[in-house]
Amino acid sequence: MAAIDHIIWATPDLDACVKGFAQMTGVEPRIGGSHPGLGTRNALLSLGPKLYLEIIGPDPAQDLTDTYGGVFAKLSAPGMFTLAARSEDLSSTRKTLAEVGLTSPAPFEMGRKLPNGDTLSWRIMAHAPRGAHGWEFPFFIDWGTVPAHPAEDSPKGCSIKRFAALAPDAVKLERAYRAVGLDIEVRRAMRPGFETVLTRRAARSCSIRHAGCRTTP
């Protein structure tokens, strides 16, 4: 079964978003690296054991034509984009998705070029078409034999206080979550998206609330 691996915050300007996040929380996300071919790069912040926040934005060193980076560059403001669920058996997860009417392409390899020049690799599986539940339904990731989960070596100091998905048909989305073992609160809302509350684990607390972000790659 699956578990939330990371939540993804999209921004048109990664450096500015990292700086703003650090000012609000006192914890600065660490640059993770670039995604060759996707036009993106990211910064990471641990939210607990095997759970982290990924801030993703356009990579100015890449050609952004027809890429996610090109889409994110056009956003009017940062916001919640989607989430990733961790699975140690993507083939089994794919079969489960098919049983609830969600067809998925075969898992494929992905990687991220680290600042030191090394490459971190993993396997990923999306569900298709995205329109079935929109970006409120996760893609799935298998970290395989990576030396350490990204949450382990990313800056710490924040935690997730509340995470809920918003959907016009909350019952249908909740049923899809449960089918793959995800325990995520789902609330009925006219506009699909997420409600996210992050807090700093310190005497001086800070909460970040965001609901209803919409991006359309």
C-alpha cells in the first residue's frame, strides 16, 4: 500500500520562493537539483520521517519550451500543485488503480542532477488520464536503493499540521485514496485543490495556509 511521500509547491521563481519561505519560518529549504528535460529544479524541506516539501520551479539553465518549467514560469503566484505517494511495489499499485478504473502507464525511470554533479534516480508512475481526479490524486514513486530518503538529509524544523484535499466530488476522491491505502482527509469544495498547514517546531511558530491552488500543465 502507499503512503504520502512528499507534497509539491509550484512557483514561477524558485529562488524568491525559497527566500520567502525562509523569512516566514526561519527554516531555509535546500536546493535539490535540476530535472533534465522537464525544465525544472527544486528545493527540499523535511516535514518528518520520509515526508518532505518539494518546492519546484522553472530551471533557467534549460530550454523551457513544452515543459513543466515553462508552465510554472507562467504562474501568477506560488501554490500547492500536487502530491507524491510512496510505493515499494509500483506494479501492484498499478493493478490496484486499474481495479478502481484508473489506468496508468508503466513505471519509468527518472532522475535529478544534484548540485555536486551526481545523479539521484528513482522510478515513477503517473495515473492517466489526469482528468480522472485531477492533480489532487498523486503520482507514485519508488526510491529503490537510494542511500537516504530526501527527507532524511533535507533541512528540518517544520512539520505538517494539516493536509486536506478539496474536491467537488469528495466521496469519489476519498474512495480512490482508500483503494491505494492513503489516509487523506477530503473535503467537498466547489474548487478542487488542497488545504495545507505547515508549522515550525519551535517556540516561535509559523503556519502557512493555502487552499485551492490551480495549475494546468
